[in-house]
Amino acid sequence: MPKSLRDFTEKDDKEVLVAPRNKTTKRIFIAATRMNDGKTTTTLGLFSALRSKTERVGFIKPVGQRFVEVDGYNIDEDSVLLDQVFDVKTPIQAMSPITIHPSFTRDYLDEPEDHQGILIDRMCRAFDRAAFEQDYIITEGTGHAGVGAVFNMSNAEVAKCFNAKVIIVASGGIGRPIDEIALNKAVFEAAGVQVIGAIINKVEPKKLDMIKRYCGIALSRMDIPLIGCIPHEGKLTQPNLQQVVKETKGSWLNAEATGRSNRINKVIIGAMAAKGLVKHLDTGLLIITPGDREDIILTVIATASLAEHKDIAGIILTRSTLPDKKLMEMLAQTKIPVVLCGEDSYEVASKVNKMTVKTQPEDQDKIPIIKELVTKNIDLETILSAFEAQG
């Protein structure tokens, strides 16, 4: 696994690249006004929409902050996601050339002169590989225009290096997102980068027409086309039980194989009387309770045996407290997913409710929703027209 900025693969030639050699592939850069505005969701949907026009679509995330190890390389999670969903047929290292490990920034600031040329060269070579024989390539940024400036690789600087055209994603209403889009546009334009449009994401469905109208007016005054307004879809923010286990540092006690992908849409703390719990038992329910609340556990076991009753998402037993041995044997005979955590119920519930849920390759139920949501709510022709003069 790469440990420092010097641990890069050998170059094919001695020339140090300061810009990609590829001059023909049309490049789209997806930025956002802040974290969790929906860059990855937008990228997934836009990639799918472009694939409806041409099979020759590439992807790169030049600077990644959340990564996993793939074949000995640190690879950004979003690059893994795009590759597994779309089979991009590009070496995964070219889709994720630079990942920010814990000491990355300090290493860079200790020796910026030595590292800058290496980083740019690596990024440009990866771009040329990812863009090879592609009509379009989508570059996913790491946040707002200034993210990465500490090591001289802000989104604005990367977009300039790639000679890409930028789409800015913001979330919510009118005032704040428009203000933040204006701020980001100024940073990109100062770097000589063209902003070709904006997308307002996570809009309350009942406000969709109103947001579309007034954001369109405000953006037109800034000479930014409104490419689309994407309604909020609750299913995209729902974690599965395995993600909750990871977030709460829990351990599986029962039905791990079948329970990992259970989607959670409601959380209840088992502080009520067991008889009051029955009316809440439904598909997608996560119950968080101390292991000594055997009345609640017995109620769940009893209702699970009813054929007409829907399966709950799971039970988290807190304070590392296990039920009576006989009760554990009864649970083992059911398909009820059970997890054990060390913290108390309210701490566990707070962690679950505050989770930031990112789309993962195994989220097969979410991928079709994302594709349809973005494809139906963006103006692809406005994006494509920005490249007409480029041919």
C-alpha cells in the first residue's frame, strides 16, 4: 500500500507532464458548494445519461479523500463505485490517481517543491489513460472550488489543468445555494475555468416547481444555466444494517448473511412497554434496546412468527448486555438480525441518526433510483450544447 507521496509507479517516459496530452475528449467537472451536496449521485446519473448518447464515457476522481485498498493501491470509494456499476474498462489506478492518507498534507507541506511536480504528472498521466478513446470524461471533484488548495490542487486548479467545463451542485432552497454557487463561480472563473451550469439537489418535492422557477431567475442573472432541480429521495439517505454496524462498531450475533443489506427507514429506542411496541413493528424498523429488555425481545420474536407480519430491519442490543441464554437460543432460530454494541441506547441512536450515507457498490436497490432521478430531472442537451463549438 502506498505510504508516501513518493510511492508512485514508474513513468513511461522522462518528460514531466504539466497538462494532459489529450486535447479532444470533452471534459465535464462536477463540483459542489459543500460536502454531501450530491456530487456522487449527480455523477452516477450523468454518467448513465451520457451513456445513452455514446458508450465512450470515462471517469476520473483525481483527488480522493475516502479510499479502500484494491490490488495494493489506495483507490477512492467513488471510483470503485463507478467502475462496478458501469464497468468503465479503465485501469482503476487511472480513475483514482491521488488519495489523501492521514499524513499526506503534512508530507506535502514539508517538501512542496519536491512533491508538486510529481502530483501533477501523476494526475495528468491518469487523465490521459482514463480519457483514452472516450468522447466524454466526467471528473468528480472533492467539494467546493477551494478544496485541496492546501497542497496546490484545489478543484479550480485541477479543472484548469484538465481544461474542463464545470457543473456546480448545490442542495436545498433558493438563497443559500445561489449565494454559494456565486462564490464558487468566482473562484473557478478566477482560475480561467468556465462554469456551464448548476444543479439544485435534494429539493423538497412539493417545492420543486417554485425552486426551479426562482433559482432559474437568479442563476440567469449570473449567466449560469439551471441544468436541473433534483427532488429529495428519502431512500438514498437510508443506511443498511451493515453500514450501521460499522458506524457503531457493533458485532453480529444473528442473521448476518441475510441482514447486512436490510434498509433502515425508522429507528425506535426500546424504552416503551412491550405492548406499545407492536404497532410500530414493520419493514425497515431498527430497534435499539438494552439486552436485558427481554420483554421487548420476546415481543419481536413472537410477531416475527406471524406470517402476515413484515420483517423488521434488525435489533441492536446495547451496553454489551446479552439476553438470557434461553432467549439467545430462541433468537438463533429466527431470521431476525441481531447486533451487539457497547454504548448505551441513546448514544447508538444518535450515531445512527447522524450518519452520512454514501452510495456503495452493494446498494443495488439505490442505483436504479439514482439513474432515473438524475436522468429525468436534468437538461442533458444544455450540457452537450456547451461542447458544440469543441466538435
